[in-house]
Amino acid sequence: MQGEQFDRRWIILAGFAVLAAVIVGVILISRSGGSSDDSGSKKTASAKQGGCTTVEQPEPREESLPKPKMTTKKGEKVTAVVETNCGTFDIELATTEAPTIANSFAYLAEEGFYDELTFHRIVPEFVIQGGDPTGTGGGGPGYEVVEAPPANLKYTIGTVAMAKSGEAPAGAAGSQFYVVSGPQGETLPPEYALVGHVTEGLDVVKRIGKLGNAEQKPTQVVEIEKMTIERG
């Protein structure tokens, strides 16, 4: 009898141990599931904000860089990777058609010039424009290069070219550039120096292109967080 009672006690204790383990397991799984759901809901909420991370307007700055030497070879494959708070897009530089402009653009990127600058002008269905360290539309790198674009150049969606003032000669370029984000770009005359074409991330360009108002100003800050150059 005593042996049977002893065995029963062990069976009861073992049963309680198993039950306790099951309860603890359910609690842990429940907590883990709740954390996963919270994380997922945060990601969904972030994605609904136009696909862009909210950032503050950077401080304006003045730049004065020397005119670059030619370090980019004609025909060399050079890609500018543009990381923004709205996503990343790649520009394949036109080193064959516009070697001087491609070289200047690569130089500025490698100097870190474009890092933390904004797209200060956004015209829906037309262009997104950036590269001004003052953020006013009147700034530049402290030098100018000139290279006339191809006479048959069409500014189709994804084309990247250098911005210039109306009185500047065709192909004049400082640091301000634009990316054609809509069909209205094809109405431009071939006066703006060719930089290259977007080869990856055109959806990002179009996303940014929707963030402009009637005054051609961005409805939220769109920042170039970093621009890097890849060769080969």
C-alpha cells in the first residue's frame, strides 16, 4: 500500500509539472505573438506614410570646390547609387556621350558633396531637382563646367540632366541636377547637360515625383542621405 501511495504521489507531481510547463509555454508563445503583431503593425503604419521616412530639413551650407581633374575614363561603366529617405535609385553615368559632365558628377559624389542635400524642387509629372547646398535653387559647388548635350537628346522618364539658369549656355553645369519623373520632360529642348539614366529604382523616382505642390515645392523633406560611386 505504501509503495502504491508513493507511486501515486510521483504521478500526481509529474502531472502538475507537465501542466505547469504547458501553461508557461502558452504564455511565452502568446507574448511572442503579440510582439510580432506589434512590429508588423508599425511597419504597415510606416509604409502608409508615402513610403518615405520622416527627416528634418538640413541646414543650408556654402561650398567652394576646385574644378575636378578628369578621373573618369570615356566609356567606363560608372554608377551613382543615390540613397534617399524615400528609397534608393541608381544612375548609370553617360561617360561616352557626356564624359566631362559624368566626371564632374562622380567627383562631387565621391567628395560627399551630395550627402544630406535635398530635392528642393519637385514638379509632379515632370522632374525632381536637387544638388543645391543652400536649398534655395541658387547654390552650387563653386565651379562650372560646360558640355553641350547630344543634339537628338530626348528627356524621357528616368533621364538625369544638369539644371541651369535660362541665360547660361547650353550644357552649363554646376551641381544641381534633375531626374525626369513624368512625360512632360520630353517637352524640354536639348539644352541641359546629360548626366545619365536611372537603371534601378525608377519606382522611387516616381514616388518622390508625387511629393510636389503647385508651387513646385516638396510637400515633405526628401533628402539624399548618401550618394556613392561604383566603377566597373
